[in-house]
Amino acid sequence: MELYKLHNEPEQLIYYDIRLQIPKFAWRELRDTDFEEDSDLEEVLATDAEYSYMYARDVLDDRFPAGEDAIATDAYNSYLYAQWILGGRFELGEAEIMTDPESAFLYARDVIENRWLEAEDSIRQNNAWWGDYKREFGIK
């Protein structure tokens, strides 16, 4: 619930003056302005993996270099960023992607489009994803 929008005097609410320093509220502010680029909000979004990816996807429709360090801290958002924004490998995020069997499988299948030998030990940790990986790449 967005209390700041429901309140008659939102500036009287606690944290009103710093709300835009929180990625979730910065994203909502951006959304409410029809996703107009805003460098102040961009700095806040660049601190969060999910909101950095969403900013690249929904606002820039391109790379978001300022947010790549944050994106690289999250396996799934790193995979999404590589697949849908870069259209290729996201080397900065690969170490994190390898920690999550699902993201590693998806990255191998959708981004690398081949076996990802460095990630196979991680993928092997989950029987379901390892089974999908073996089927996808013809491993017996």
C-alpha cells in the first residue's frame, strides 16, 4: 500500500523526505511519471539488482552500466539482463549465476546456447535442473 499517496499531508509522514532513497519507492516514483529518465532516481535504482534490471528493461530498453554491479549480485537478474538486455553473455554476473542451478541452466540454454562446463557442478546440485540440462545438451 502506498501510504504517501493516500495521506492528505504525506509530507507529515515518517520518512517522507527520504522515501526516494529506497529503490522500491524510487521505482514507484518513476512509474508514476511515465518512466521519464531521472538521474537522481537512477542512482538509487543502481543500488538494487532487481530494480536495475527493470530500469534497463522498462525505461532504457538498453544497458544500464550504473546498475550492472548491483545486477551482478543476483543470479536470476543477471540471467535476465544477459538474455533480454545484452542479448549475450554478462561476464560480470557469471560467478553469481553459477551459484543457482536454475539460473545457470537457463543461462547455458538461452544465452550461451551450449553447455556451460564451468557451471555443471552447480547445476548438478538440483536433480530437476540437471535432468533438463542433460536432455537439452544430450548428456547421458
